[in-house]
Amino acid sequence: MTRLALAALLLSVTALAQQPAPLPQSVDAQLPALTATYKALHRAPELSHREEHTSATVAAELRKLGYTVTERVGRYADGSQAWGVVAVLENGAGPRVLLRTDMDALPVEEKTGVDYASTVKSVNAEGQPAGVMHACGHDIHMTVLLGTARELAARKSQWHGTVLLIGQPSEETIDGARAMLADKLYERFGRPDFVLGAHDDATFAAGDVAIKDGPLLASSTSVDVTMRGIGSHGARPNEGKDPILMAAQFIVLVQDVVSRQVDPQSPAVITVGTIHGGLKRNIIPDEVKMGLTLRAYSEETRLKLIDGIRRTADGVATAYGVPADRMPVVTVSETEITPATVNDAALAARLRPVAAAALGAEHVVPGHSEMGSEDFGQFSLDGKIPALFIRLGAVDAGKLAESRKTGVPLPGVHSARFAPVYEPTLRTGVIAMTSLALDLLK
């Protein structure tokens, strides 16, 4: 063998040795570190608008992997700065692919009983004491993003283009994506060609992903309703106008807006999630405040819900003889509002077989539309950028089968008892998201 041939052979062997392991094996090797990261994030949740330490953790890990990281990206409507994280990894000319995770937790006191449970205490948006928990699985999402980031950094020989990783704050208040876009996200870091995201789900088994094209998640609109009455002594209700009783009537009657004023073929939800009024048992207060969330798929239906809420509130107050200057106040939030999430049909069709090849066809299942909401879709700029949001199975397959048999649901997202089966969920999430990103960057 000539020296030239020997040198070529040695270079070939060296290059082969430097190639990363096949994706499943590589992710398996990551699992101990990913598990430690997941548990650390789970133990230290932070509420929306307050993700200081969480964002710092995500940023630090991405810097270690060689990404160029920018922190404090995002500006809210009140002018305050958000805790958004943007990480960029450039690898020559090619597509720009955005992968997004959310970072905030919920004001929920954890009741899972796991040894890594959160014991964090804080106050909610109303200033009331509250536990804090990653009851929506954003700790899973962050860990999957970090695992995917590591795989993409190790596999630069397999792709070209730019990876844009987003650590988004304030998904639970659905104003985090808007804040990052308002802070000139795409002008500063480049507009992506594709947008990818994932969310864990207690209705699918760990190890599976669900992919659906078209409408996936409903729009969300936050509304505040204040029933204003006239306070009086609890023993002399005839001398006042009782806003607590009016609020009770409103809560019941407002459901007629969905059942009798909206087309039955157009999904709609009105939920009264908070009600606050009164300070003492024997005092009828002057007002009661309620917090509502509205869900719909069409803008026409959303506007019908808002109009119906106004009419119902005014109607109840009129029936109780409330004077004109004490009629209800209905306020539609300008910040806690997001459109429906719609998956790009062509992108879903392209990536479904990619996921099947990576995970096995039996582990890629059909998704379904639901009335939950997300602000992930805002990164698509109203569908101008192809986007795909997948569901990541997060519960034991046997328990899920038993749940479907008995009809007793498993604890799901936003439940104090939601505890994902983390190892297979993390493994599946990293394999899936890495495979999808590599296909878009090839």
C-alpha cells in the first residue's frame, strides 16, 4: 500500500470514528443527564413573567453546546422585558429552522408524591398564596429541546443551514410569543423557513407521537366581568343590589350563549375560572369580579361569545334593577389572547413518514383537534411560515389502556397529579424533534 493510500485510509477511519452514534443510541447515552436536568427543572418552577432562573439554566446549557445565546428577548405590552432565550447555531447556507420550548409553570400545588416534586411557593396573579408546579410539562419540553440541541450540534456533518432555538416565556398567560415577536425576534435573528414545536400529552402513550394537519388547538381569549351592585347588610338584602347573586345567575346563564347562540357545528367554550367578591359573611359587597376564558376555532364564533357575554351580564343586571351607572363592566384582554393553532398540511405530510422512520410506524399515531390553546402558532405569522406542532405521549401505555377501558381519565396537564413517565417521553421527544429538524435541514 502506498503512503498516499495509507494516509487516505487513516483519514477515512478517523472521520468514521468521529461520526456520532446512531440517533437512538446517542439519545440513550444522553438519558441520565436529561433525567437529571428534567428533575432539576421540575423542582424549581417559575410562574409566567418570572422565569429568571429557568431561562438562565436553559441559556447556560445551550452556550455549553456551542450555540450563540441571547437572553432577555421579549417585550410585553406594559413595556417590561421578558425572559426569552434565543440560541443560534449556523452551519453554512441552507434553511433556517426554529424549534421552540416554553418555560413557565402554573400556580398549582403539586400532589404527585414523586421524590422530585416541587415545593415552591409563590403568589398568583391576584396576589393570593399559591404553590408552583410544572403541571403542563414545560419541564419536559425544555429538556427535549436541550437534548435535541445537543444532537444537532454533534451532527453538523449531517445538515446545513441555521438552527434557531427559542426558550419562550409566559405561554400560560399566552403573551410570551407575542412579546418575543414584538421585540423584533425575526428582524434580529432571521425569519425561519419552518417552525417546529411539541407538547406532552396524557391522552397518548409514552413512546408515541401524534401528528395532525390543519386545525389543532382553539383560539383563546381572556375576559374579565365585574358585576357591580349596591352593598348592604347581609340581613337586609332588600336595601342593596346583591352582585354575588347576580354573578351566580350570570355563570349559569352565560352557558346558554354556547348552547343556544352558537352554531352547534362550530366548537366553542366559555369557562368562568375565577370569582372573587366579599370580605365578610354578613356584608353584601359592592361588586364581584370573574375571570373567563373563551375558546373557539373561528373568529366569527369568538366574537359571538364576547357579544353574548356582554348581553348576558347586562341582562342579569337589568333584571335586578341595577342603575345605569352600576351596570357590569366587561373587559376583553388585549394581551391574553391568541389565535387558533393550525398545522401546515404540506409540512405534516412531509414529516409524518420521517417520524415513522425514526420511531417506528406504530409509534406515530393520528392527532386530534381540541379546545386547549397555545401561542406557539404565533411564530408562524398567521400561517405565512409552515409550522408543525406535535403531541408527545407522556403516560404509561398499560395505564392508558386501562383508563380507556374504564372511562376514568388519567391526571392530565394542569392537574396537581400530572406526572409524565419521563424517560420514554424524553427519549421519544429528542429522537422525534432531532429527526424532523435534520430532514428540514438536509
